[in-house]
Amino acid sequence: MLQAIDIHKNFDRLHILKGIHLEVLQGEVVSIVGPSGAGKTTLLQILGTLDKPTKGEIRIDNVNPFSLSEKKLSAFRNQNIGFIFQFHQLLPEFTAVENVILPALIKGKSKKEAIKYADQLFDILGIGKRKTHRPSELSGGEQQRFAVARALINEPKIIFADEPSGNLDSKNSEELHQLFFDLRDQLNQTFVIVTHNKQLANMTDKTFTMKDGLIITE
């Protein structure tokens, strides 16, 4: 599902990534761990096509997204990739369900079709009764579950998550972590997760440990 081949990233004279190689199979939940400053978030942004490598190649389901035009890359990202961040990034002026269906509307789905699939996701995530609330009316755990639903709404091939439980208490963190594996089992969903949470890293199918811009263990 995902290949990274000799990924380098420079910012001026600063060499952040120094030759990253990794593979992720469909339906795997993998974690990327390591100390702050190791390059984890920079790598995740490149894998998720939000930033381009200085050198190297990534392939998502055998497509090199950086060979596409900017317009086609944006469409590829919308249709194939989901994102979950440490802070839910829900838009405060919209209800939870309106937030969730936005990527589907951008993709070109009808509102009716998007809401129908969103309701299926809400049933899986256990948040259907809260869908008409605005983000400020939701708990942290509920906000993050709606962020997960938004990441899933276009049935992406892969989801990238950056410290997804970093802003949650231990109970909500454990529930969110279990949710990733439930979604893998139910939807064959692939996840790549940057985390400092050792409990989550120990649960994943693979753990890539980074140090000084390199993967030192898998």
C-alpha cells in the first residue's frame, strides 16, 4: 500500500531526513516512534503528500503522487488519503456531521449520499446521537471520533495520524487506539501513526523507530 524509497529532506543546510526506506501493507496498523526532533512529523507529511522530499520517491498503491500535477495531486489526496491530527481541526461554525462530510462534497458526492455513509461511520464509532452538535458542545473524545469519521468519509486507501491521542486523557486514548484496530478489522483500513504513546506503539503490527533522520529499527 505504501513504499518510501530513499527519502531525504533538506531545509537549507539542515538535513532532516537522511534516506528513509519503509513499506506498509494494506490493512496494517504501523507506528513511527522516536525522540522529538528525529524527523517523524516531517516524514509523515511527505508520506501523506503534504510536503515533497528533496530526494527519493513514495508510492501509494503503486502510484507516485509527486509525478502528478498540483490539481491531480490534490484530487489524489482527497480520494485516497485521510488525516487525523493531535488537535481535531473541526471547523467551529459547522455541526459535527457537516465537518465530516466536507471532504466527500469536495470529491463530488451528493450531500444525501455523503450523509448516508457518514451515518454508517457514526454507528461504528458510537457517536450518531451527537452529530448535530457543534465542536464546542462535544467532549475531547467525541471531537476526535468525528475527526476519525472525517478521515474515513472518502474510504481512503491509507490514513496518516500525527499524535492522534496526544490531546486526550488515558481513557479516551485507550478507546481511540482500540478504534484503529476495530476499523482495520471491519474496513481493512491501513494506518500510519506517529506517536509517543508506548502502549499504542506496542499494539501496532510494525513499529519504525527513528533517530536523527533515519529509521534505526523495524
